[in-house]
Amino acid sequence: MDKRIGFLSFGHWQPIPGSQVRTGRDALVQSVELAVAAEELGLDGAHVRVHHFARQLASPFPLLTAMGMRTSRIELGTGVIDMRYENPLYMAEEAAAADLLIGERLQLGISRGSPETALRGSEAFGYVPPAGSSDADLAREKTALFLNAISGATVVDADPRMTGGASARLAVQPQSPGLRQRIWWGSGTRQTAVWTAQQGMNLMSSTLLSEDTGVPFDQLQAEQIALYRAAWAEAGWAHEPRVSVSRSVLPITSDLDRQYFGSGQGGDDQVGILDGVRARFGKSYVGEPDQLAEELAKDAAVRDADTLLLTVPNMLGVEYNAHLLETVARHVAPAIGWVARSDRPAG
């Protein structure tokens, strides 16, 4: 399996002591600069989270386009866009335009979204689920329309006054060939992983799973991935799917690392109640590079996924995060079978 590694930034900014990301502009500009650094290191992807009503990255398409204009090879994506907030047809236009501008490198993660600061935030954007429908229903309905639109399906009647009296149906423009196969669904349960496969989307296994069976987080994710791949095969899709997992990997190689992250004890999985449901959160990997390489090599979900997204402490600044990514790439990632892009054979 061709392993890919990228970073995932939550894009926080706060004007607090120690923060290198103090304003919204800082967060945006530094996201672009970190994508450039990641490409130079031979990494495969640069991904950003999307959160509304928070001091975090929010509107992804201008940012992804800017990242794409400064890079030439690295994949650029989201993890994830909350579809409750989106106009599916306008999003289809934005996504296709951004993808064409940057050379068809988008890898868009979308989902129903995660718990947020705002109370009924998507309703403030003007999107209210119909009576008897849930937020999840609304997100899936919007997703279906978005997927149809980027696939070239006609979505509206033409005005006969503008077409010489002829009746016709119109598709959203522009279209970006191949974008449909580069859409991922952020899945937090085994059931939604099966649904994701049935829709023909790649699987972005969540940083938390909103279920707990008592097994370790990585094993629960591995079970989710296995169910997804079985459902994909049953659905009969012609192309191969992709699967990503996210991990917090913090190598300790200096006194500064130790100051930030402690003595190198990552701890265990965390179990808690989220939206009234028992959920399991994965542990952080903290320690010496050799130790981290050994631990990640044993992580069942990391082994089974083709893409690993490293969550970065973005408020520590571009220079520090580039150092962190380089340490992981050079001294940890080879243990899970990753090879830098610059070192791969042609073709």
C-alpha cells in the first residue's frame, strides 16, 4: 500500500503569551507557508479544519487556492467542511474553480460537522432542517446535491426565453474532471463508514468515534475501516477508495520539545460523553522518535489506512511545525512504510 502523510491544522489563533498566531491573517498566511514547507519536505498533503464562529479557519476555498498557488504537487484538502452550513450548488462552483486553479489537487473532506461553540450556528446562516428532519439528514441531503452537481448532473431548467424556446436542463459550471472521486466523508461511527462506501466517497475516519465498544481506539477504527472496504466492494465501485486517519504525533528531540509537550508520556485513549453518546478519543503519541516509530507501527488503524494526517500545534508557528513535520518524516514515518515524494521512483 502506498502510504501518504500530510498535516492537519485546526488553524487556531489567539493573542495570548507564547502564541505565534495572534490574528486571523496570521492563521491564513501561516497555513499557506506551512503547506509550502510540507511540500519541500516531501510530504503528500496539507489539510485544514473548518469551524464557524470561532477563532479558527473557516472559509476554505480562498485559503486552499492560495496554498495551491504557492505549491505545485502537494494535495490540499479539508478535514472537514460542515455541510449544514453550505449552499451545495455554490459550493460546487467554488470547489471546481479552486480545483482547476490549483491543478486538480483538492481532497475535500466533508461531513455533518462536529460539536461547536455556536448554538444552532447553521440556522444563523439560514439553513434550518425541515420539520421532522435532523441536522444529519440536512447534511446528507446537501451532500447528495453537491455530489450530483460536481458530477455534471443537470440541476435546473433553462429559461426558454434565453434558449430560443427550447427546453433544456443546466449543470453548474465550471466542472472539474475527477473531483467527484476526491471527496471524503468524515465518519465517526462504523455505521456511517458503511454509508460512506455506499455513496462512493473516500473515508476520513474521525479523530473521535461517537461509540465505544471497550476496545482500544485504533482497533475500533480498524474495524470501521474493514467494514467500509467490505461495503465498497459490495457496492461495486470501479475505482479504489482511500482511507485516512489522524494522529497527534509529537516527537521529543530537544529541551524546547520537552518544554512544550512534557516528558514524553502520551497517555491512553480517552472515553467520555459527547452529545449524550459515549465516545472514544485516540491518544496522543509523545516521546523519542524511535519510541514513536515503534508505537505507530503497532497502531492497527494507521497500518490499515493509506493516508495519515498529523495534527499540528499550529499556534507554535511555521518554523516549529516545519521542524516537527521534518522529524516525523525523517525518523518516524519510515517505520509505517512511508517514502518521501522526492525519494519515490518515477511513475
